[in-house]
Amino acid sequence: MNYVEKVKKATDFVKSKIDRVPEVAIILGSGLDRIKDGVDVSSKVRYEDIPNFPISTAPGHAGEMIFGKWNEVDVVLMNGRFHYYEGYSMKEITMPIRLFQLLGIEYLFVTNAAGGLNHAFDPGHPMIITDHINFMGDNPLVGKNVDEWGTRFPDMSKAYDPELISLAEESSKELGIEYYKGIYIAFTGPSFETPAELKMAQYFGADAVGMSTVPEVIVANHGGLKVLGISSITDRAIPDDLKPLTGEEVIEVANRTGEKIAKIFEKVLDKIKERD
Ligand code: HPA
């Protein structure tokens, strides 16, 4: 079975388990599963039950799609994402995005835990992603283009939807939540970066560093979904003052930031609902 057939089969299965197509898909990053607390759950689909779907192995990642209503908006949450460092291909880690596209979902909200490269960033705050740098050395669109899914050379000039960025900013201000804005750079991981690598990333102009998000956002843009991305800044990735870092610390700080990101999303959903 080729990739297109696999995705279609997985989509048909998920479709058979839900009675309404969500408007928004939300990917929960490492330690950010508390974002799901506000959702009035109608059904859950486990990844292991979806034909051809990968299984998430990263710590802090469950393996289920949660369907329900959040602030009267139909949403699906991906509780557990796939990372390149788990050994999956770019096509495998972005299969959920294709599935969302084929379901007819309009918006993708994506979250992650990230190290702060910007000197002004303190851990524990959200960063609204304005743009990204793909430093993973691979791209999920490599290979024959599937024309029915998108164009061969997709535009990335507004990879993170400017209107959604404005709504997220407005929401943060109304809520009194301190936030940053900046550029996210993705390395493959799973090793954290050396000071020399972090210095390079700063020279490149990045504000935050992580190991995810970029492949999903590329595919979302190819497939015509509008993207809002928010990082949880979990640590200071400052090369000249780098402290040893563990995955556990990242998850612990992300847990604390998750609530703020959830509040911002909730308000953005309100604003989308009002506007529609
Ligand atoms: N580097 C890469 N990924 C991360 C980091 C980091 O410093 N913090 C959280 N995720």
C-alpha cells in the first residue's frame, strides 16, 4: 500500500469514529497535555487502533486523539506527537497532519517545549512562533508530489498565519499573560545542542530551539491549513552560560506553562467563533 492509500485508510477509520468534523486540530507538545483539561470530550481514538498510524514513544506523550468541544468549537487534540528522533520518517511523523487535512480541518494549533536562545527569555513563558528555520536536514515533502494534497513548491512566506498570531497576541494581553514572539529552529535531537550549535542558532536569528513542529507546519502549509504555533520556553539555551539539561526538567517546566498556553488557545477559539 502506498503512502496516499495508507493515509486515506487511516482517515476513513477515524471518520467512522466521530460524528462531527473538528474545525481545529491541536498538537500537544512535551509536558503540555494539560491543555486538554478544558475540552468536553466526545470520543477518543487510540493511535494503536488507527490502521497504518505510528505509535508515540517519547516520554510525556500519550497516544490518542481526543475529539470534543472546547468553548463550543469542535476540536481534536493529538495527545502525543511523533518526533523524527524516535526513528520515524518525515512522512510518518506528519501523517496526522495529512489525516487532519483529509478530514477537512481548517486550523492547526501546534505546541512544543523549547529552549530559549534569546537572552531576554525566561523559562516558564509562552513564545508565539512567528517563523521557523528547518535545520533538520530533511523535509516531509521530499519525494513525488501528491498534487491533490498541494502544490510541488508551497509558499512559506506566511507559514504561521499572521491573523492567528495577532489573535494570540491580543488574547495574551487581555489575559495579562507575559509572552514572547520569535523564530523557532528545529534540530533533530535527541541529544541537546552543544554550546557551539546554540551559538550558531543564535547567529541564524533563532529565538527558541527544539526538536519538533517544523515538519508538521511544512505539511500543514502544503495542505492549506492555517497554523498557530506556541512554544513553551522551558530552559535557557544560552551558549556561554549553559547548564546541564535533562528531559525531565523540560517536561516539568512545560507542565507549568501548559496552563497559560491553554488559556491563550481558549481565547483565540472565542475570537475565531465570534468572527465566523
Ligand atoms: N534544545 C532542544 N530542545 C529543547 C530544548 C533545548 O534546549 N528545550 C526544550 N526542548
